[in-house]
Amino acid sequence: MKLYGMEYLRSKLGRKYTRCKRRYDFYEMKQKKKQITALIPPEFRSIALSLGWCSKAVDSMADRLQYDGFDNDDFRIGEIYTLNNDDVLMDNAILSALITSCSFLHIDRADGYPAIECIDGRNATGIIDPTTNMLAEGYAVLESDEYGNAVREAYFLPHETQVYENGKLADVLEHDAPYPLLVPVINRPDAKRPFGHSRISRACMAIVESAMRTMLRSEVGAEFYSIPQKYVVGLSQDADFNNKAASFSSFLNFTKDEDGDVPELGQFSQQSMTPHMEHMRMLASMFAGETGLTLDDLGFTSGNPASFDAIRASHEQLRLACRKAQRTFGVGFLNAGYLAACVRDKKSYDRRAFAGTKTAWSPIFEPDAAALGALGDAVAKINGAVEGYIGSRSIYRMTGIKGESNGL
């Protein structure tokens, strides 16, 4: 493939940085609030509001994607990940990929053994090979100063990695891997966008912004809801009336004027908070439909606690999205393990030798006792018809329960 060079990749990363940062702002609930100046009093415009729906959309999926090693691991890839704190490394890569659509695994040799670290989508990019989902060349910011300026950069090529410090070439690290030691972990790639799509879509961000405006309106309405506005009709022009003296613990004294007339006191009808709550519920329904969540997940309780089957049925869209993510993330983890094995063994393996190795995952939904009983009956019937058709490993993949006798 054609090499574009480091300068091109640096400019490409700069064009994508704002998009990635915006999604991190929504995940961290630091997005800028759009001001409503039409009817909102100035005193309410500086109220700090936050809404964690985008965080919930990402975390609800990331928490269900639990890496569980490799099947048919003839090259001991799982051992490399274990020595690189796979429980933390995988979670970081999955979370960053869901937020920015793509994260990267950087492979380096530390003390003669492959060291793998995760780089989020704001600090790395490259030119992807659509056949293998690995990079033809890559670029990453390895270290930045307190102002966000790149201090240490790396340009990745097959068989070598060029390290730059303060814009000058500092070192060239040669290796035996036939691809750059920067591997993308991609969420929902397609032919048009090979680096995938973010879990925080434009629709999610628009719905959250609308919900925050509704929260601001409800804050203003709550003031009139808690202290209804009152009025006085027929007060004499010569009367000394101090509006600020009216409070819950004080009384106002009105006397008759020279004609014997008495002022009439009244109160405006109390404002209802119901329209704001209904609007928030409508927005929550829209967000739930966009992300595969339920209203219960977003804080709107709808009934009694559901069973395992009911939870799984209500999260069918989320389950399918997790299955898709397992397939695409598994390719990235396998590619990184393949290159790490080349670095460890100092040998340029053929990628086809790893075709039988598959990334294993824990069950997306852990069954409860009732589901385990039904599953046990089904396994017994199937094995009764075809002896040994479902073994301990298959049962473990369905339940997540490790057996004692077989060491799973």
C-alpha cells in the first residue's frame, strides 16, 4: 500500500481530535451547555447541570464485554496479555473504542518481552488495511505536556518504529513483525468508515442536550412551584408596602383607607411540574430506543424487578450490539497478540497461522438460578439424544460458571 507519511497522519489526527474530544466531554459530563436566553432569568443561566445518559450508554455495554482468553491458543497469546494486566488493558481498550469508535494497542519491547499499552482515539491514527484490519502505517502521540502539545511521538512502519522527541528523530526501534506495532480496536466498522462508529452517536448527544434544557426549565419552574406568586388588588396609592417583607414567618398588615375599602389578596395558580417530567420521560424513551437500553436503566422505574428472561428480552438490541462488538474487538485483540508473538519470538509469523485462534468472552447476561435449571434440562436432553454433544467448555461459555473437576 501507498505510504502517506508522518505529516499527513499528524494532520489527519488533528482533524479528528475535536470529534473525539466532544464525545469524551459527553461521556465525562463536561459538555458545554447551550444557553436559553428567551425566557430564562439571568440568575438561572449559570446553574451547573449534568446528565449521565451517555455514560450509561457506554458503561452498560462495556461492563458486559468481558474478555476471557483465547481458544486454540497455540502461540500462547493469552500469556502475553496476562503479563500485561489483561483485566485492565482490555477494559481500557473497550471503553475507549466505544467512546471514540476506535482505540489502539501499542506494542513495545520492555526488558526483552512485549509490553502492550492502550492509546485512546484522540492520540493515534493510521492507514488501515481493510483485509486484515491492521495498519499499513500508523502515528501516535506517546507523551504530551501540560498544555496538550506532543512531546514524544511515534511513526509506525512494518519492521520498525520511529520515535520522535520534540519534533526530532530520537530512536529507531527495529522488530520482526510484518505490520506496524500499532493495532486498532474498532467498534462497528463498515466499508465507508473503516475506523468504526462511536457508541455516543449524534442522536444521543442531541437528545441529552434537549434533556438538559428541560432540566433547566424545570429548575426555573420549581421556584414558582415551591413559592406561588401572590398579588394585591385595590391597595391605596399612599400605602407603604414592602414586597420583600413577605415571607413564610411574617404577616402583612393591611388597613382600610379613608373610604373604608379593603385590598383584595390573591394567588396565581400553582405551576405544575408534570409537563417537565413527561418531557424528560419522552426524551428518555428516545434515548433508550437509540442505545438499546430501557427506561429502568435511565432512572424511570416501570415495575417490579424482572426475571433473567425478561431482562434479556428487554435488552435484545443491547445483546445484539454486544455480540457485534465481541466480533470486531476480538479481531483487534487477536491482531495485537499476533504481532506481540512476533516480537516475543523474534520471528515474522504468517498471519494465516493464527486463523484458528479465537477470542473468548464471558456470557453477556449471567443466568439466574431459574435459567440455570432450564439450561441444565436442555443440556441433559440434547446430550441424551447425541452423547457428549455439549461439553463442559460449551456450558462454561453459556453460563460463565467454571467447573471444579476440569479446571475451567
